[in-house]
Amino acid sequence: MAGWLTGLLVAGEFCLLVALEWRRPLRRNVEPKLRHVTRNLAVAVLSALAVRSAETPIVQPFSRMIERRKLGFLKQLPLPRALETALAVVLMDYTLYIWHRLMHRSELIWRYHLPHHVDLDLDTSTAVRFHFSELVLSVPWRVGQVVLIGVSPSALSIWQTALMLSILFHHSNVRLPINFETRLCRFIATPRLHGIHHSVVRAEQESNFSSGLTLWDMLHGTMKLNVPQEEITIGVPAYRRASEVRLPHVLVMPFIEQRPTWQLPNDGQPSRDFTPAPTHQLLA
């Protein structure tokens, strides 16, 4: 996809979602909106520079090489071009689901993903709040995805654009009609579904890992929908004060000693002893 088209789609969706967040918010804001968005965009600038300097110069040449030499799983199959591209996008989505789960399971990798989760609010700007070190760390995994699957440059571009549009949407703080979102989340990640993943309750944060298709959460038993949205507290237990998640703190967080993630400052761990509906039922 042309770079200008991707940029236009992403910028247009971002502005639309921010406007909808003002009119139909799903959750109440903890921090002032302007300060929160400004901080997240500052993190995003550094992340964009990291992608441009560390990922793009490596991943794209690998993709072009795969196209020339017909390497990777999909290149060994006699598939029409359109079907090959569609399968590449789906398999990239699945292997990203695996990487997301690994980040939450590995203490080493988690420290680089933590700055994304310590945000006290969850909105469209959180979708671009990934620490630059996390993105650099993910480059070998991205190369592995591209090489093993056999992802062409066009399929890579389509997946990257679709991923960006998806994460903007499901991180947003937009209240959709519950009946509509109940149907939609059977196919793709949505704001209510992903909000549960950002809960301070560990069992809830360790669910809903899908970044695109929710098929992967369904297949692996990691989907959880039955949490009332008004009862969700966004963030991680160890960092509950706004003064602890300011920009300088967020930028150095992966490189300094971190607190036990699930321990509240006053001791104890958040939990939810009762849910009023089956796991597969989305609640308003």
C-alpha cells in the first residue's frame, strides 16, 4: 500500500475516534485528556523513530528477498496471489497473538511491554504508546514471522496497515451499542473486549490477547468478556499514581528496577471474586 494512503487512513481514523471519545466515552478519564494524549504521542514519536531505524531497514529487505527467492511456507504452495496475500495477513495476525502472550509470560520481555500497560486511562492514544525498546526487541520476531510464513512486501504492507487501524480501534474509549459490539467482537478485537485486557486484575489482563481477529483467543481459551466495564480499573497494580507514569518515568521504566507488577502499593493484589455472566457474554 502507498505510504500516503496508509498515513491518511491512520490519521483519519485517529481523529475520528478521538472525536467519538468526547461524545460517547466508554470509561471515565482518570487524568486530564490533553495531558494524557500529549504524553502518549511523545512516546509514539520515539517509537516511530525506532521502527524507522531498527525495523523497516531489516524487515522490508527480508520480505523482498523472500519474494525473489520464493522462500517461506506460503511460497511453497501453488496459491493464487490474492489467496496467498490473505493467508499471509491471517498468519501474521496469529503469530503476533503468540508474541503478545510471550510478552506477558516472560519477565524479561514484560519489562519492555509494561510502559504500555501502566497507562491509567485507555484511549486511542494508548494504541501508539509502545516503548521504543519493545519495538526494537520485537524485530527478530518480526523477521521470523516474515521468513517462516513467506510474506511478500505487498502482504506485509497490508498487514501493517490493517494492524494499525485495528489497534487504534480496540484501544479507543468509544462506547459502541452493546448489541452491535457483542456481534462484532466474535470476529475482531473491540474497545470493551480489549479494555478487559488492560485491567489491574491479573486474570483479566491475561486474556484477550488478539490484536486483530479474536479467533485466536477463542481457539486458545484466552477470551474473557464477562467483566462489567464500569468495574474495570485500567493499569497495573504497582503503579497507581499519576506522578509515577509521567513521561520521564515511562521512558526509563524498562531500564531500571521495577516493582512487583501485581502488588498494590498498600499490599495485596486486585481480584474479582464474582462475575455476573458466563465468560463468553460481553457486558455493558
